[in-house]
Amino acid sequence: MTKHKLITLLSIVMLSILIVLTSVGCSVNSDPTDSDTGNNESTELSSDIAKDPEFGTAGVVTLQGDSGRNLFLSDDGSIFGLSMNSESGIYYLEKFDATGSAVTSFGTDGIVELDITDYIPGADLSSRGTWISGINGLSDGSLIIVGAGSSTESGQVGFILKLTAVGEADTSFYVDGIFDISEVSESTETNGVFFRPVASEDGLLLSSSISDGTLFKLTEDGFDPVWGGDSGFVFSSVFTDAGYTSAYLSSLTIDSEGNLLGSGQASVSSTNYGFAVALNSSAELLTSKFTDGMYASVAAEGNQKSIGQIVIANDGTLYAVMVELDTLNSNAVVKAELLHFDASGVLDPDFGTDGSLGTERMGAVFSDAAGVYLIGSADGIPVMQRYTEDGLDATFSSEGTFHPLGESVTGTLYSFARNGSKMYIVGTVDGQGVIISYK
């Protein structure tokens, strides 16, 4: 097996972990004024949360594809939904106004079709290594779409697509609006996927799965020529200097001081860890967080661990979900747990058991003034729960638990976004991609 094929295989294993942390658990894909920057919402969801009857039809908008995948809220209140045709592998990006009506000036009647083979020629659209992992926007209204295309010949190649505000490829950005990771990789041995970008004060930060945990910064004009030297990307040595063979930062959170809290997984040879790291705005290790800037939780032999989005709560403490998969048993979930750290990154010994509270496949976490929320599933039924530092908040919905689709309805929830007291979720219900609004 060639090395680039091995890396692609590892990326797909990592994708399985990300699916647990996102599907039916929703990835944090929020307005850049809240979870993306690590700052909690000052408003809170109603304890009597319910569908918003003023959005779409009884709170629901149907998407073009049969599988709802991602969500982004722009500064002007527009809602972007990403769905996929699961048979063809084609993605659709749709733009809606606050009422759920299509914005027909975007793309063709509000829809832009996204074919990954247009960005990564030869990509296998049926491969789990071919996917769109995130959406975000720049201050000029342009959109950044990231992901990867995978093929037997070239392995997995990450790409960044830049669209104008009306949904056309921005031809001023690299080659016809497309940048692929081979632009910065010295060989195919460092191919990988780009992960969901997050908003910083002056651009977007994103990471990739190439083995040294590369970080990138994008502005309206392309890669920032100052950040990371003269290229706009950082081949960070902090991981290898600490003895890690590889580090994948699948999520980034930015705090109020511009520091980065990265989370994902790391490895030392064949030993895998759920991993978190604190970096300053120049991508240098921030030793005042965690233990000398890093936190690691070892997986059992043969297993894989990963830490999802780190969220900064109202009191400055940190929450994140960590999952462990049995890679020798079809990536079955061994356990999922909610971690609670104090503001300096030390596990809170009074929360659960030594800072960890077991959950049932709870994949995402966000916070507001009332507490910390987890979205996931219980026995295949999507649920949302609210926690405080004392545990499950019984005042939220029904004894602390809310069923977004109803108490007996199955479905897959992939991503959510917050806008004040409203929340939007994208997913798949009854074989159709949907966006659902709650308030």
C-alpha cells in the first residue's frame, strides 16, 4: 500500500469519527458572533423551545438534495443550506431569507450545484473520502466552501472553493476560484481534507488533515501574506516538537483574545489520542492553557479517539465532546463523553467523574446564557439536552431533554446555527434534506 493511500485510509477512519461528532449530533456551524469564535450567545433558547411557524412551512424548508449536510448564517441574516444527492454525490448550496423563501438572485433560482469532480478531477463521488466539510463567509459577502476529493490514483486531495455573493466562482482566487492542498504539499504523501473554516477578526482560519496539522488563514484577497510567514499557512512544528507523529485539528475555536483552541486527534506511532491544543493568534503554543498548551486522552489499543468543537461557556470554562470508536469493529462507538475544563484547561473534578460525563452519542455542543447544549441521539431519536455545571438542567423542555423531530421520529441531524433566540438545524427526515427553525 502506498503512503498516500494509507493516509487516505486514515482520513476516512477520521471521517467516521467526525460523522459521529456531527451526524445526529450536529457540527457547530454557527454565526461567527457565537460558537465559531468561542463566544457564547448572550441570549438563550426558550425553555419551551418549539418550531418557528414563521419559517418555511410550519418551521420546515425542504432542500434540493435528499440528505441535508451543512448550514451557514450570513451577517445579513441569509441562511445557506447544503444538501447532497446521495445517489449521484452532487451537492446543492441554497440561499434563503429569514422567512425560508429562496433568494433567487443567488445561483440559478437560489441554487448552486457543486460537483467535486470540477475541483478535484478524477474524484470518486461514491467514496467516503469525497465530501464537503464546511461553509463560511468573508466580510465582502463571498463564500468559502471546503472539503476533499478522493481517488485510487491520487489519494485524498483537499480543496477550497471561493464563490462570489451571487454564487459564481471567484476567478480571482487561485485557479478559477479553486485552491487544492497540493498547492502547498511537497508531495502526494501530505494530501488531506480541509475542515470547516471559522471566522477570526480579519478573515477565516481553517485546518487540514495533513499529518503536521497545517493551519491556514484566508482573507478577502486570498491567503494572508503576513500570517504564518509569507504564505498564509503554517506547517506547525508544535506537534512534532511535543513528540506526536501526527495531529489532525478537525475543529477550531477562537476566544475573545484571538487565541485558537484546536481539537481533534493525535498519534504517537500506533497509539491514538483525543487531542486539544491552545495556540496564540500567531499559531504559537499557548502554554497557559491545558498542560503546557496541550490535552491528550489515550484511546484503547486499536481504537480511535477524537475531541469535537471546544465551546467557551458564559463563565469562561470549556466544554467539548470526545468520542471513542472501535476501528476493528466497523467503527462502532465505544463511548461518548462531555468534558468540562476550567478556564485554564484543567478538567473540573466536580463535573461528572473527574470532569467527564457520559453521553449517548452526543456529538455537538454550544452554549448561551442559560447553559451548555448537546445535540445527538438516544436510541436513534434525535435529542437536545441542556447542561449546567451541576449536570442536566431539568428546567429545559422536558426534564432537560428536547426532541427536535418529536419523541418517536427518527432522522439524521448534521449541522446547526444560532441567531439570537433562534436555532436552525439541517438534516435528513423521511429521505429528504430539510432545514428546521426553532425558537
